[in-house]
Amino acid sequence: MTGRLLILRNTLSLNSNLGWFKFAIILATTTIPLVSQAKLSGFGDLILDSTPTDGIASGRYTTSNGAEGKFVIKREAFIGYSGENIQGTTNGVKNGVQIQNRQKVGTLNDDKDTFSYEFIITPDPKYNSFIHTIKIAQASYATSGNSEIARQTLSYTDFDSSHFGPKAKAIVEANPSVSYFYDAMGDYFLGQKVSETVLQENSPIIGQSSGQQLREDDSTSDPLYYYNITRLDGSGNASSYTPVKNNAGEVTRRTLSGTLPPNPTFANILKYISKPNTYKPLSVGHTIGNGGSYVSYGIENAVSEYIISVKNAKTVTLKYEGIMHGNIAVNAQVVGETYNEWISFGVESEAAPTYTFSGTVFNDNGGLILEANKLGTVNSQYFNGIFDPLSGEVGISNPNLAVRLTDCSAKNTLIPTTLPQAITDTGIKKGQYNFSVSSSALQNKTKVCIVQVEPENWEYSVDSTTNKREVALNTGVYNYNNLDFGEVQANNASLVLVKSQYVNNCDINVNYNGTNGTPSQTPIFSTDSITNIEPGKCIAYRIEAYNRGHVDLKDVQISDKLQTKAQGGLVNSVFALPVPKGDPASLYTGTTLPTGTIISEPFKLDKPTGTVPTKATLYFNTKYGTTVDP
């Protein structure tokens, strides 16, 4: 902390016993509530119990939007620390709970000082439907002091199934650029190379004096160092210091204070030159995996503003390890030796959100009036499954038309608390529906289905969308809109069937197209009606199926019944050679003549890629009856 460093400098001339000095620092650490406030806010009202029962501290919390519960802080492990001062809400200042960790007396030269805390929350039962977030920062009350460069490892656990919300997730909520603190960073960060022989102390080049506090963890492969340029062998002052270099071009220390990097030449004793791409800043929104680590730079409490939010976590455990090689006050080659460090925890919450599912039942005719089984001229909005009001498409309704919100099971069981919803029948909202569903009703569900229930004799009898829409529920997404249902009247159906015929003497060629016969046998199909046909002749039929819409048609099947006297026809007709065929060939795969009715195989008609409708064709030949009733 800043105060301790000032005390250190004033005390060195009075007493060279740094161990005693450290003890003096601990005694000087105040537990009197601070009247000023750290830059951070929103960490909640956390009131400490006078006598902790389950850890080193406990109490109750109230979040900014009123959720309440209990918290417990446990110390999991510590090396080089003798305890901590803990501060919660004091004198009306509400900003979480702050822990100041004290170093153990007599351990000034210890390496790799470490502490670890577990922060546990238990919401009151009536707030189990709230999403709770545990927040982590450096200092939420202190405005003096600083923390050292450290590696922090974050672990967290989920709530049990009785608590609403997604799995716990830790993200960087804030990581602004702040001024580096020289007494915690040293000249490895903040020194400057002036020339090939001169260095400058604590005078970083532009862009090196500040940066984001939270960084990627490169500590294993790229350690960090603390030293002062004016404590190297050489001469000069802080603004112009000429170190003495050996034959290898390396500098040496005049005192033991601080630690130099390996092979300390001018090219590698300054981080911006030797390791410019290490310890990259963590961006806001960066996810920290469970058990993941990151590095926090040594920044003063007064300017530290980083925040890590662990959303919907029951517990977080934070392990804090000093990793800097060297220290301002230690005449030894220590690693990770720190003085007093700060860490703060807070709790915020948000009420369980309400899910909404909405859409429109609409006439998907592209604003056109078409005729059944006539191709006509269509636009790109016609029968495309998308509600296009600008093209003239409108919402439609019926008193017996309803939409249900279901669990997607075979029985389409209604989601609890919901009922089938009628479709709005009037005004600009005609055709619309909207479901509002509590989060608890969808607890642990990964999907729902919107099911349209059409009335009997529904005039819009053709669907351009499925009547059962499955909706995947994505984490953190609560509004699902434009779940529309497209319908058209029969005359606007996308599938158009055109039937034409050709009278022949029962000698039509095999391929129906003249390739195996004489020109006189080439069939010329016509949609004109047939008159005065003689009994015993044959009629070849061609049924062309067109997709004039903009949705793929699946499982299309064509069937046609022969004329019989029993069905009211004038004569009995039978299928005649050649064997029916389909175009494409898979449309009809039979090898013998059918009887009574011809039925194609199910086939697919893809939507057109341009303006020409896609088409499939079925051919068959029939022999007209030989007798006519008088």
C-alpha cells in the first residue's frame, strides 16, 4: 500500500531491521472505517456478524434490487500471511466486503506468498428465482495502498437444481486502462532506454505508463521482474543513468534490491523491448473458465477498477499468488514476496426474467390473388414462410384458431401456467399472439414448442410453415419473437397440378415423347376437353406438378383414379401399355400396370432458384371403355 511504502522509506534510516519494520506496518494497519470511498460501486450491502460461525467472517447481504441472503468467507490456504482485516458496510457506505491480508511477521524473505479465500452465498428461499452474481475486485473501500503483481486462480460452483438460472459463468465485467504504480512495478515496466549507453528510471515511453490491470497468465514461461535502474552498477541520476556493462554487454546490481532478468543486456531488461507481446490485456466479456488463472498488475487501490462477475455462482474460491521476481524493500532474490494485499467480494442480483414468445398467423400470399392450378405470376414474397406486410400480407384469425405452448412431447403437453391462446381478431394486431411465461415454469427446459391448432373447415387450408415450431432456449435469451405461421387459401397453394391428355390408338411409343416411334405417334398433350372419343381407344395422361412458391415441398404424392361406371362414369377404363413413368424416374417406379388408381412415390419439389417454377411429371396411358350405356 502507498502508506506502507512511505513509512518504509522514512524508517530505513532509523532501523535497518526490516523484519521489525514489517511488524510495525501490521500494527499501523487501521481497522477504523474509511470515510472516503473507492471508485467501484454496486457491490451490495454486506453486514458482518460480530462472531463468525462457519469461517473467518460471515454476515448478511442485501443486493441493490432487494434480494437478501447470508454469506460466509473461509480461508482455504495461506503462505506468508498471519491474518486479515475485513470490512463490510460501515457508516452507511455499502460496497461489498473487503479483505486486507497481512503478511506473517518474520517472513519478509519468503518466496511465493499465497492466500486463498472461499466466498459462499445462500440466498433466502424467496429469492431462489433471482439470478445472483458474485463480484470480485481489488478494493471496494480502501483509497490508499496497493496490491502487488499476482496470479489469481478462480474456481466456482453452481447452485443446486432448486435455484433458478444457468450454470455459473465468470466474465471480465470491467478492465479499464489505469496508471501503473512504479513502486509495485519497477523499471522492468517503467524504465526507458535513452541510448545504447544510457537508461532513464521511472520514465516510460508513451503508451507504457498505463494499461489494463487484468492480463493473460504468461507467468510460467515469461516471469516478471522488479528492479531500479539507479541501483545498477554505474553512474548518473534517475533521468540519465549509465550502467557499467561487462564483456557480454550485461549490467549488474550495486545492491541486492530487486531482481534482474536473465542475461540483462539493454535488449532484455525492459519489458516493452524484450517481451512486448506477453501478458495481453483481458477484454471486457472475456470468460474465465472454472479453475482458470489470470494476472493482476500492481495497481493502487485508488485507481483499481477491474471487476470480475461470476454469474449465478453459489461459491467462488480465489487463490492469490505473488509472482514478481524482486521487490522494492527486499535485499534478496525473492519471488512473489508481497506486503499487504486487498481483495473484495460483492453480491448483485437480478429478478428472474420473464420469457416471451410471440408471432403472427398470416396469409402468405405475397399480397396476390391467384387461381388454383394455374401458374400465374408470383413475387418473391409469395408462399415463402415469412410474414411480409410490405407486400400486402396481413394477419388472419378465426374464433376457433388457437396457439399452444407445449413441452414438445408427443402429447404436446402445455407448459405449466399457460393456456391455449386465441388469436387477436381485430385492428393492427390481427393475427398476433403472445405468451408471457415465468422463468420457473421453464426451469431446466432446453426447448419449447409453439403448436398452431387450426379450426375445422379452415378457409386457409394450406400451410407454408409447419404447425409445430420448436424453439431452442438459449442461455440468457428470454425474448423469442417472429414465431409466425403462414397460411394460404386453396387457390393460393404453392403446388399446382396441370393435367393434359392425348387420344391415341393404343399404339403410343414407350417413352411418351416420340423417341421410339414415328412422328405420327408422337403424343401431343393438350389441356382441351375431349369430345366424341370412340370406345376402345386410349387416352394418355400427363400430370405436371409445379412448385410456384418459395418453400421446399416435401412428401408430395400424386394420385389419379380411373373412370368407372360404378363411380358414375359412362364407361369403365383400364390402364394400358406402356407402363406409367415419372420424370424424374423416381416419381413412379412400378414395372406393371396398376389397377383402379395410380399413385406416385412421395417426392420433393424444391423451391425455384429463379423465376421458373420447379416441376415433376407423371405419365400414364388408359384404354377407354368399349361400351356405353344407352
